[in-house]
Amino acid sequence: MRRDDSGRNVCIGVVGLGFRGLPQLDVLLGMPDVEIAAVCDIYEDRVKMAQDHVEKARGKRPMGTLDYRELNACREIEAVVIMTGWTSHTAIAIDAMRKGKIVGMEVGGSASLEECWELVRTSETTGMPVMLLENCCYNREEMTLLNMIKKGVFGEIVHCQGGYQHDLRDEIGEGDKNRHYRQNQFLHRNGELYPTHELGPIAMYLNLNRGNRMVTLVSMASKAIGQHAWLQRHRPDSDLAQAVFRQGDVVTTMIRCANGETIVLTHDCTLPRPYSRGGRIQGLKGIWQEDNRSIYLEDRTPSDPSYWTHRWESDAPYMEEYLHPLWKEYVRDGLRGGHGGMDYLVLRAFLESIQQGKEFPIDVYDAASWMAITCLSEQSIAMGSMPVAIPDFTCGRFCCRKKREKDRYSLDDVYDDVFAQ
């Protein structure tokens, strides 16, 4: 694995120190080429806790503030990492870019197309880059599948599926007590609220914004009864037990791409179920599915002449054979960080791109187009599941954008020759 001290130090500020931000701060503190100069949150106790973490790890107490504008104005900071609630990401990022800061932004859906366009325009006019910190693009399985796709294992890709399918009834139901932003989102919105965990990897499989793009979507929401039932059972005396939640228990979004591929996204967080990102890849040569961790490849999967149709086989041998070279290196040298190690990799991709002056692997156009799915799905559902156009945030440049230069963290392609043998 690349040494953390291989590049110059990057001085950053961290905005948002809650359930996501504080654990990620600890990951950053494990990187000796990162300096934490300032931390920010709207809650004073979180700021103090973060300052204590940094001081304990580094022996120096960072500046603490309740106002992100004060952090963004700090001269010594080169980059700002934003890990606040969904609705504030873009405003903080725009302010940071206007003050000359590079931006690393946590994932979440947008509230409007206007904020997506403003994010893009601000990056273009200031020259300050934005990276969406979509960790699932760097997960072991998704990177292995990317390697398989780029090597032609599935042939030309026709269809992909993915989902954010995660029983979050307790997190949502206790959100008022735990200061978690999801509760208000589920109370007042109805759409594909959290699209990027599944759409991010799919976008890389299908070369979206790099020769291909999403064109239209249609969304449909089921009835919303799951969260209400949970509150009736677990918090019957709270005001929320009588609240009406707008967010459908299962939201399905279908997307058509310019090159003819289709995508299905599923949001499913308020019914009992095991966690799954519901991955599926289907091409001319075969199919892979996450939920049963199985694969069928024409002319490779063993056939059974006595059985009337094709049989699945385990994906395990293929996941070993096509393990992405970044993950081969990572496993050899030791996994770090949360979520099975992908948090560490996405942060290293951000930081090493800054150190080397390279374009981000997940850039502002990716951020805007993936985040826009939320407000567009809300619009489709509100209009009775009518089709809605998806803007081209590259303004036509998607068809001729060049691949990012060879890099270990590239998601445009897999460059085996950049890794030490």
C-alpha cells in the first residue's frame, strides 16, 4: 500500500462532527500527511469532543467553531472536508470554494436542481475542485466488479441495479433525541433520498459523464407505514407516534442512459430487512447479483444437461481472480478505517489527488448528477410517476471528456501497471 507520508502534508478543516464526521476524523488522524487545523459543528459539545480527539492524537488543539464560514476563512487550510447533514453540504461547499478552498464532500441527495447547478458553476468559476466522497466506489466488491467489467467479463453492459436497502427505523425513529437529520427528511420528503451508494459504482461501470450520461428517470413510491408502525411499538407516548411520514417505504427509480443502458435504484429503509445494496450487473456475456452472491457467465459457468435451464454459481472464485489491484495491495499491507476499509481508500484518493495536483476520480459533475436524482425522483413521484429529464451538468462535454490520467485510484479504468508487482 502506498505510504501515507509519500506526499506533502495537506492542511484541512472538518465541518460536521456527528455520526459520520467524528469516525472519519479518526481515520484522517491515522494519516501522518494530514494536518487538522480546524473543526466545526453546530453543536458545541461535538466541537469540543473533536478538538479533544485531535489534541490527543497530535498534541495540538485545532481551532473550533460553530460557524463553517469562519473555518472556510482560515488561511492555513487548503481543503475542507464536509460531513454535515445532507441539506447543508452544498452551501458549505460553495462558501469554501469562494474562499479558495478545495472541497471533499460527503454524500447525500440534493433538495433542488438549482443547488446542483450552483455547485458546478462555482467550481468552474473559482477553479476550485470538488470531490464527492462516495466510499462505495472503493469497496472491495464494487472495485472487483469494475475490474471485471473493464476486462470484458460481462461483455457489453445492458442493465444495472442497486439500492440503499437498510433497516434504519431506529435511527430515524430516535432522530429527534440523537440529533440525526434523517428524521426530518423522512417526515417531509418522498423520493430516492440516498442514491449515491448504489449509483456511484454503477456510474463508473457505465462511463457516466465520460462518454455516456443519464437522460430520464421515472420514480414510484409505495405507501408509508413502516416508520409509523415502529414508533407505535417503540415510542407510543411520543408526539412522533402520531406523525405522518411522507417517505414511501420502498421507492423505485428507473433511469435510461444516452447509450441505451437502463438502471434501477431502490430505496428501502423503513421495513424489516437485512442490509443490501442490491447490486446487479447484466451484459451480453452474463449476469452477477449481490443478494445471493452469485454469477452466471455464458461458456464459463458449468452447465448441467439434466437441468432445464441455467444454474447460478458462487461468485467467490471470480471475486478472487479479478480482485482489483488496489485491493490486492490494500489487503497485503493491512486494512484501515471504517466500513471494511473503503472509508480509508476514498479519503486517500481525495488527499493524494491534492498532493499530486491530479483531477479527482469523482468530480463536481459526478456529484451534481448523482445528487440530482433525489429532487428529480421527488418531482416524478409528485407528478404521478411521470418521466423527468436529467440535466447534463457537463453541458455537452460528457461525450468527449478524456479519461483521468493513469492512477491507482482511477475509476475510469483499471491500470494494472501503476501498481508495484
